[in-house]
Amino acid sequence: MELAPRVRRRHAHSRAALAVALLALVAVLAAACDDAAPSASPGATEALKPTPTPEPAVDLPVPDEDTATAQVLLRSADGTYDVYASVGQLQGAAASCTAVLLDTGESPTAPAYAVTSGRCVGITGASEVALDRAADTLSVAFDWFIDRPEHRVIPVTRIAWAGTRATDVAVLELAATPDELRGVGVRGWRPEALATGGGASVDVVLLGVPVGASPADIPEDERYLRLGICSLDADPVVINERAWLWPHALRNDCPEVLPGSAGSAVLDRATGGLVGLITTTTFKGEQGTECWLGRPCEIGEDGVLVLPDTSYAQPVAGLERCFGPDGVFALGGGCPLDAGGGIASLEGAPLAVNPRVVNPVSGKPSRSSWGTTVVAAGTTAAYRYKIGPLASTSCTAEAGYGAPIPVSAPIDDPLPTEEQRLLLCVMADGGAAADAAAAVVWIDATPPDERITFRVTGNRSKGWRIEPVLHPPELSLFRVKVGPAKTTDCADPAGYAASGRGPVDVAARDAPARFCVIGYDEASNPSKPAAQVLR
């Protein structure tokens, strides 16, 4: 289950309330992360290991209900949970996530900043970094309690930083100052480091706005701020999900992490510090392919491990050093975020591939080389790269990188044919390995064995509409053919359409008809043929 983003459904009275609140608040504010050690975190950015900064102990309010197995919808008409007003819903044209206001100091003129998941703002590349991007129609709705007649909806003026390289974070500049938000009771959270080592765990409070995949998860009129209590492992783990590699992920058992939860605040219950943002989960995830969407896996010396009902947060420690004395966001210095002066992204790397098979769309052999373009940032004119097994390759180790190559030349090494997961590391020539971009590629030589199912509507008198059900990555594309039931042989490759993703109409006059289908996974491996007879 991908957490970010999901389609947002808004009921009528919420739209009206939001519009009124937006107009009112805008009027008020208008004046205004050695190649061998996987434990060393492949692709890690070493700057993401700040010195812990203790915070004074606080007493975070929690409901009396059981918040360890389910999140509780917060009501704060009496002000009980007002401290959480600064965890809100990130709203866009077609997406919903959670965003958290940061405490960036006392500057009366600097803009306020919130943080969320990088994927929530459209940064989806394997190892992408984006600086100073337009925010389009994004806004953050604070005071997002179900029983508040008005919410504090603040437009996002720009995306100051967003990335999926070694982290999954976005820093959003808001159309308000911290002073103005504090004036309406919305106070930011201070990023905090965890004391790691010894396998310690920390009691944390989870705050977010999950919306779920459907009303069956959370009713549309109850998609407001929710709280859960859980345990978070202080020692980071390396996780892989699809092409993303996150070497500092914080494993936790937070309940009901659903679509919309991306960017949710993870607060240390003892100190009140912001220790992380939820990024992904296996909760209610699809069973099947390891390390794919909804099935993030942990990478270690023994290979990959998928833990059920487990979520992961990205640490935010050190983000407070990304703001100067004037409260304005700035890279460099002690800021742990990639300054974007080397490699911007990697494009064209395969997600899953089998060089031995034929592409079902083109009918030609599948790609046999990496075919990856390096997109440079700043004045970078050349890059260096290395490729190795995912479990034993570290992008942050200088050893193993090759000679400089002009950025105009792609990475086109031949792909192996043995099944494995590989890590591609690319660093700017003259840059630091700590800022290397990374991409995970799956050499998949195993045909899909998942049973193909069908959606069928219609009847003998009117005809049928039939559609095989997609289930990526094991069933990502189909080839189909239809013919008389008695004479059509699904095992005969002749007659199959080049590709098919939509429904097929079968006329009543053609009955009884045999509908044949071959499924293909993300690597273009074909399944055994399946059939459905229409009578």
C-alpha cells in the first residue's frame, strides 16, 4: 500500500468550512545519509547522525481509549489536545497526506515551515533531490480536529526542499510567519535526535490524518486528526521499497498507518520532540512480492526481511540546523539535507527486468543494459559510479567508484541474467560519496505464479465485458485473445493481441467463446495461460 499520495474525497460541508476558513485566515495573514557492511547503511548520508539535543520532559496528552491497537479520532473543542493543532492535513488538487509545523525560532518576519513526505509533493524518483519548486495548489490545514468549526488553512508558497535520496522528506514554506501561527494557537515542533545503540526502543505518540483507501477504512466524514501510541526502535534499519533505498528508517509498531498517513508526526512521549515522519508500512499491505509497494523490506547481511504490520519513519534530527538565525531555510553548514550541487536524479534505470525474455509490448528482446541517464545539478560536468549487490554495497564508501565520466554519457553496463537485487551508486566527480544518488534494480527471472482472476459483466442475451485483474508487480500487463470455445487453444501463441490493460467486449453471437490471457510481471516474465469460457 503506497501511503502517499491518495485521492482525496471531501464531503460538502467540509469544503464549505475550508473555504470560509481559508478566506478568513488569509485576510488575517495578508499583512503578511567500505562496500561490505550493510549495517553501515547502503546509500546513507552520514550527515544524518546529529548529536542528540535533550529537550525538557513534557506530558503529551493522550485519550483514555486504547490507542495502541487503533488510532483515536481527536476532539478538542475544550482545548485538551490543542498542542497537536500544528499537525495538519496536506491538501492538494488530488492528494492527501499529513504535514507537521516546525519550530524554527522566534523570527517575526521569516516564513513558517512544515515538513511532510517527499513523495507527497510529487518527488518519486529513485534518488531525486529538488530545490525551490513551485507549490501549485498545496496548502496545510492546521487545527484539523473533527469538532472545530474552523480550521487554519495556510497556503504553501514553495517547496523549499524535497527528496527521496536517503530520506523521504519535503520542507514546505508557508504563507504565514511562526508568530502569526502562534497567535492563533498553532505552535511548531522541534526536531530531536534519538540516542541509538543497544537495541533500545522509545515510547512515541503518532499523530496524522489517515484517510484510508476507501470509506471502509475510515468514513469520509471522520478523516481528521488521529492519535496512536506505539513503540519505535531507536537503532535505524535499511529498507528498500520499489526503487527507493532508505538507510536510516526507524521501525515502529504504530497502529492503523493507512493512506494519508505519510508525513505523520512521530513524537517522543518523554520529551515531546519530533523524532520522525511516517514514510511507509506493511500494515494492510498486499501479500506477495517483497520490497515492492506496500511490502517494504529490511536489507541486511542475511538478505531481505518483510515484517507484517510494521511501519517505518524517516528521522528528522538535524533539520533545525537548516534554518539560520533569521529563521529562513538554507542548505549547507550543519543542515543534513543534500544541497543539490551534484546529482539531481537518475533516470531510466529499470525497476525490474529479465534480459532473457521478450517485451510483450514491443515484441523485441527486453533491455539487456542499464540505460540510465545521470541528471546533473549545478555545475557538475562528470560523475563516477559503481554497481554491486544490494545487501553488501555502500554508496557512501569511496571504494569501488570508477573513473570520471561526462554527464552526457549514460550508464549502459550489461545487466546480469541471474536473479538478484543490485544497487547503483552515482556520485558527482569531485563531490562526496555521502551525497551519492542510488537506485535499486531487481533482476527477476521467475515467472509469475499468481492466479489470474477476471471481472465479468453481462449475459448470454446481451454479450459480456470481461477484464483480467491487474495486480502489480506480478500481473502488470496482459495479452489476450478470444475465439470459439471448441477450437481456441490458449497455449497456442498465435492470435494474442500485442497488449491489453482494459476490458474486452464479447458479443452474444460469438458464444460460447473462450477468453485467453497471459499475464506479465514488471520484468516481462510471462505466466501460464489462463482461460474463461463465456456461455
